[in-house]
Amino acid sequence: MLLSMNREFRLFFKRRKKRMLKILCCGMDKEIMSAIYICVVLVALLCLVIWQLSRDKCHKEKVVKELCQDYKEGRIAGSWCHALCVDEIIQLQSCQYQSGPSLTFHYEDTVVKLPHSYKTSPPHSHLPEPLSLTQFDELLQTFLHSKLGQTDVSMLTQKIYRYADFNNNGQLTYGEANSIWQLLNNHEFFILFIFDKDPIFPLKNGTCGPLYSYQHMKANPLFNKHNKTFLDNFFSNTYRWSFPSWDKRVNVAVGLLEYGITFSETYNSKFYMCDYVEQCFGYTQLYEVSLVSFENVMSEHMIGNILGQMQCSKDSNCQYRNLCHSLCNKKTGHCTNEVRGPSQTSVCEVLRDYVLFDAPVLVKTKLNDLLKKCDRIGQKIDESGSSSELNQLNVRYNTILFDIQELLWDEIKNKPVNWLHPPKLKKKPKVNPKFTGH
């Protein structure tokens, strides 16, 4: 009898247990099950984000391995190669995968760049081997003339040979020649090499084969009025909210006027910026102007070659980027390769946005008049047909820019010597622990 009762109790509890499980799964706990599913999905998404952020987008280990293999086999050379590949002192960090021509890393206060080709499998672009010094010199001369035109490049050639002799033994090995060849074929490095004495450009640092580095310029962007935010629906001048004080902006503007849009004639060739916009410039901690983006700095000859390949039916078709243009030869249906130079009104537009709106009253009136003249003459330069008229207008234009620079400089030239330096934090006086105050 006891056995039969025990069996009945077990059957009763077994049925209750099944019923309870059924209620838990299908009844009152549907919300809990939904919450569990959502948590699982969120955890999976979190794991995916962590994996995406932590994975090596630039394939750093593979890149360095292939670079060092080329160095050990004598195919490349450079001032950084031994420290990178043998001593392993230099460690590439903070990979920033970019869709441009280069992979970008950081090492301490240095930006390090390397062509995308080292991310993929070899072969890489090398000079033919064996190669005599005469053959290399011919290749180099042809390359420089393609960049600068038929001009005297002897000084630049000497500078290249001095730089390429990485071990300073007075001889050029195949690895050294191959490395400088790959570096010069990178437009950004070529510009840094040309303007290495110009303070507006960052200082170039060490190299290893096609890898090159330059000083990371900690520069705040000038401004960006085209970067719209939610607040722009209510305010029209949000881009000005982060501006430094007017006198500090004047110091930056004086630097902008010093460089203009036509860089100094370097190695017998003019260089232009065909995208002169505020985003290309920044200012340092001491409010000195610096060039943030220098990929669009090109020689007059290079711009002329690009324009000469464009087909056209009217002059407005012969435009390269925002500012550089030439005339249309309607007989051939192609643009001429005579660069008309960047549109001159762009400098005036940047200055108007940056220093005019809150200038002191007396300065504002004079500056406004000068900027209007700058606009008028700039437009005449863009529309000018004859070279003699163009030369006269350029002289007048440069005179106006000089007058603007002088006007602004007069406002800050009598400032204290260290007025742009950040204020030093005052140290708290040391308290003598033995002093009781009585």
C-alpha cells in the first residue's frame, strides 16, 4: 500500500513539474525569453564591434616582415631600416586604414606612411637590376623634368644624391637608389622633399625603402563653414564659435598672406595649390599658420600636363579642381597647358570669413575696402586675356595683399614678445610642515 501511495505522489509531482515548465516557457515568461534573446543579440554585436576595432586593418606584422625582408636582401635602404628591422626600437602604432594611396601609422610624435602595395603580395615597384649609376641618373633626370618641366634641376639632383646616401659613405648602392626612387614617386614625399626648409610644411623624418615619416603637426583646423551640424538650423555662424581671439587670428592671417596660393619659386619652378580652402590650413599652439593638407600642392608643369589632356568646347571646361584653369583651344578641342594660375579671389574669401566680421571699427572699414579691391582685381585676373594685362593686374593684386598684411601687422606688432605663449600655471607655495602658523 505504501509503495502504491509513493508511486502516486511521484506521478502527481511529475505532472506538476511538467505543467510548471510549460507555464514558464510558454506562459507568463514570454517577456523574459524576449529579453534573453535581445541580450544575446547585443552581446554578439558587442563582440563584433570589439573584433572590428581590435583587428589589424593595416596588416602591420605582414607589412613590416616584407619590408624587413627587402632590407635584409639589399633591395631597400634607409635611415630607419636598422632600428625598425634589427634593433626593433621603432614600433608602428595606431594604424589608420585609409582608402588613399598609403597606409598610415603613428610612432611617438611622428606620422609614418607606407604604400598600400606592401599590404598585398609582392612584387613591388623596383628599379631594374643590375643598374649602373649612369642609368639611374638618366632615369632621375627624366623623372624630374616630367615633374618640373625643362628647367635646370642640377641643384635638386645633388640634393637627392646627398639624401639617398643613407650610410654616408659617398657611394650609392642599389638599395639606396631603389629606395629614393620609390620615395620620389610618392607625390606627398616629393612635395615634403622640395619644401623641407619651408616652416609651413611639417619636417620630414626617417625612411626605410618606400616607408617615410614626418613630424605630426599638432594644428587646429582654421575653420570649416561647410561642416553643417544640427545647430546650423538655428544659427548661421556656428563655425565661428571655436575661433581664438581676434588678435591671435590676425597673427594666423599674416602667415596666410605671406604664403598666398603661389608658393615661392623653388628649383626654378612655380608651385600652386589648386584647392585653396580653409580646411587646408591650421594653426599651431603659438598661432602660426601650418599646412594641414599638402597633397594638392603641385608644380605648374604638372598642372599644365593634366589640363592639356582635357577635352573642351569652351574655356570653362578647362578647370582643374577648384582654382587652376587654362584656356580652350577650339581648333584642337583640347585645353592648353598654359596654367592661368589659381583663382585669386580665394585668399580674400578666407580672410573675410576669418578676421573681418569682429575686427575693431577703424580696422574693419579699411580692411573691408581692401578686400573688395582684392575681389575686383582677382576677378579681372581670372577673366584677363592678354599676358601684358595679366602681369599688370598681378602686380596690383600683390600690392593689395601687401597692404592687407601691413594693416593687420600694425595691430599686433607692438604686442609683448611672448604674448602668444600659453600662460604658465602658477605653482602653489610649498608649506613648511614644521610651521604651525603661530
